[in-house]
Amino acid sequence: MLQAGYELHWYRIESVLGKGAFGITYLAHDVNLDRQVAIKEYLPGDFAIRKDDLTVQPTTYGRKEDFVWGLKRFISEAKILTKFEHPNLVRVFNVFEMNNTAYMVMNYEVGKSLQQILKSRKTLTEAELTKIIIPLLSGLEVMHEKGFVHRDIKPGNIFIRADGSPVLLDFGSARQTRGERGQEAGEAQDTVTTLVSPGYAPIEQYGSKSNRQGPWTDIYGLAATLYKTVTGKMPIAAVDRSETIIHDQKDCYIPVSKIAEGRYTEQFLAAIDHAMAFKADERPQDVVKWRTEFGFFEDDIPTMPVPDSQFPPDSDAATVKLDQTQDAATIKLANDTEAETEKVDTFVNVVISKPVYLQAKWMASAAEVIIIMAFGVIKFSGDKDDGAREDSGSEDKVAPIIQETSEPEQVVVEELSGLEESAALIAEEQTRIEELLILAEEDIAALRLTSPAENNALNKYLSILMIDENNAEANEGIRSVSDKYISLAYGAMKSSNLKTAGKYIEKAKRIYSDSDKIAPARSALQAKYAEQKTTETEAELVAEKSSEETQQAADVEEEESGGFWDGLKKWNEENKYTEHEESESEKIINKHF
């Protein structure tokens, strides 16, 4: 990482705010404008490293193509974000290349996320939610009109300013650079990674085709967020809903209209339930339609107050509103000392070749917990933007690709917490992990592998990975769930329940597709099917042969029986019996003829 004091043009690095899968975010000082900014550096840890000369380079020659394409996408999507001129959408206002990589510059604010608020409030009133929903719907409408979807709407990504106005953070598409590249190039998807937030992500986000995502995807995410604010509970994950629909032919989703009946208007709850429909085509297809279901109209959108300037009172920029260097301010909470520690909602990797084997992304440091903006959005038209410069250039050639504008910039959020508070949080999480491990073992023993929906072993292991992405016991536990299904499959094969065995094997594959036990199990199942077919064929042949032998025996018996009576009749004619004897003989003959 870059050290404090290092200068990127006129930005001086002060500290590290956070690290993610695709880069590092720094707190920096804008020397020209005398303000603090947040700067995101493109540094994909999976296939790039920093050299001694501070340049960022691909780990191997074979990963160069991935690195270069990701760099282009990083810059391209930064340009896109500058176009979202809306007070309720986060916005990048500068991006440039340096050190063989790229940097985005943003403003930041201190405040509370909706997730933080729900820790103390549990639920919000309809009036409170209306003040949040209307501005967000307006922002989403602007984004969707430009052909983009956010894909990661949830309480942790909705920031509430001091004046109560919301801002949508964390545009997550940049986390799918390799995945989208693979799709656009027509490549195999075995390395595609899509990041989703279980409970808030609809089922189409668990697939590899981004063209199936659209406004309805964000509508589901916001509806799921409302579900949480109304019930106090996170909605059931879409992948769990899919399993019950497949196996039980019934959706296990519990309508919010039943849970919160009487506490909110029927219209409000019905709009949430409609947007939570499992199938994408059964949800409202755009924001305009969904807004009317609530009874909201475009004229209802409140005017957002412009934040107080960050510049000192005697600065010209503080009084001249049209000054091109004016920026949005850092707005602090009324009482900073009471700000809660924010643990960022973790993002779960769903590797497409492993649809259920999830890994969490932990993004909080011990001393600071930060909401970091992930950069870029997903364009649901599916087109690749090649507009970025191919040559990363040297430091001497660097010039800003996008100049700073007079538009108000928004926000990377920084929440500071004390070391003691962070240590307590870590201890609390460790205790929770230990509890979940014990409960998961009990679930496995009771064969509660993936059901019931919210009380099963897999769910508990995934919850652990949401806390600690590298937890070895949780990762091993997920594999053990897959292995258990393989064991059940062999048991079903032994009982000749081959169809059931096949279902168990498919479940095992969905949970952990890289298991080395899946292929042997499938081979064993195929052998069982072949054996069953052979046995059935042999049984048919035996039955056929038995039938033929029975018929032959009957024919022989008939021949032998007919010969006996013919001989008896001839003997009777040759021997002259008395009348009485003849009548007795005739009785015998006549009885059979």
C-alpha cells in the first residue's frame, strides 16, 4: 500500500481507509483545495501486486490480459459514475492513471448507515421510510434510464445524512470485471465471480448472465431492505426460496403483509410483497410503476438541501455558490461521540461453478470501520465499454482523465471507533462463530443439511463466512454438508432408490462443485442404472424361458394323455366284454371323450 505522505499529483496520502478485493481506499489531502478526499486505487489482489518502485503489475504474464481489461473497466465505469448527477446517488468526480494503475477521487461524509440505525431501532415507521424511499427511487430512476443497475441495495449501502436525506452507496459492478469480461468475450464461466448479498439479492443475480438483470433487480433489493426495516428480520435468501420451490413446489417467502399487518397501510405492504416476487417478470418492471403502487408520485420527491461547505468561513468558495471549485461538505453527526461502530455488510462470493459455496468479504479494520464505495455499475445492456485508454502510461505522462467539476460530490463514509470497541466486536463475533459451529454440527447430525430454510447446517456455515471469510472450520463444514449428501446418495443406491440418489448428488454439487466425490458417485449411479437395466432384461428372459418350458410340458402331457386313451379304446374293441363290462368300459372312455 502507499505510505502516508506519498503524493498522487496534488493529493497527499494520509492513511488507509480500507481494502477490498479490487483495491485499496486511502484518506488523502487535496493540497490545491485544502480538503480531505478519499481515493480508490485499482489493485486486484487476485492477479496483481505492487513492485518496489510502487507500480502495480500483473502477478504473471498470463494474468496481464485480465489486469489490463480490469483497468480499462475501472476507468470506464468511473466516467459513468460522474454522469449520475443526483443528490441521492454517490458520485466519483475525478479519475486518473499513475503507477501503472488508476485512481478514483471522491468526497466523504461521516454519518450513519441504515444498517446502523436498525441496530438500535429494529423497525422504522411508514412515515420515516417514505422519506427514505422517495429520494432513492428518484435516484434509481436516473440510473436505470442510463442503462445501469446497482445490484447491491441493502441497509448497509444506504447512508442517512444528518438532515435525514439518504444517499445510495457502493456501486458493485467493478467487483465483476473478470466475470463480465468472460461473458462479453464468450469465454467459459468457470472462473466467473459474482458478488451478492444473501437476502437482498434476487435469484437472477446467482446466475452468470448479467443481461437477465435490470431495474427489477434493484427493485427487489430495495424491497428486501424495506422488508428488513418493517419486520426487523432479513428476508429469506433467494437461493433458499428456489430450493423449496423446486422440491416442495411452494415458495417459503412469508409475505410482509402478514407479518406487519395493522402497523402499516395495506398499500405500503402490498407494494413490498409485489417487488419481492421470486420470478423477475412477476415484479414491477421499472421504478415508475413501483412508485405508483406505493401511491407516490414524482412530484412527491423532496428538494434535497445542499450540505454546508467544507471550506473555512473566510474562503471565497464558501460564499460564491457558482465557484467551479466548490464541493459538497463533510457533514458530521450532531454528536460524534455517540456514533455507533459500523460493521460493513459483508459481500458473499457466489462462484458460478459453485452456486451455493459462498465466501464472505470482510471489509473492516480493527481500529476503523468504514463504508467503502466499490466503484462502477453493471450496464444491463451487456455492452463492453472500450473507451478507456489502453496505455496506462508513466508518471511523467499522467494527466487527469476527468477534470473536477462544480457538481456536489458524494461520499465515502468513514466511521471511526475506538480500539476497545473494535476488540469487543471481534470477541463478540468469535463467540458467535463458536456458537454457530456447534449448532451446525447438531444440524448435520439431525440431517438438517439445507432445510428448513433458516435453520440448517449450510446456512450457519455461510453465516460464519459472513463474519470471517477465511474460517477453515466453516469452509470444511460446507464441504462436509456436500459429503453428507454424497453418503445419502450411496445409501439410496443401496436401497435401489436411484432417482433419490441422483437428487442427493445434484445437491452435493450445488453446495460444493469441486468435490472429488461427485464424479465417483455419478459413476456409481450410472453403474447402478446399467445394473438395474441388465437385471430387468435377465428377468424378462427368464420369465420368457419359463413360459416356453411350461407350454412345452403341457404339450407333452397332452400328447401322452391322448395316446393312453386311444390305446384303451382300441384294446376295448379287440376284447369282447360282457354287456356289463362294456358299459363300464364305455363309461370310462366316454368320460374322457
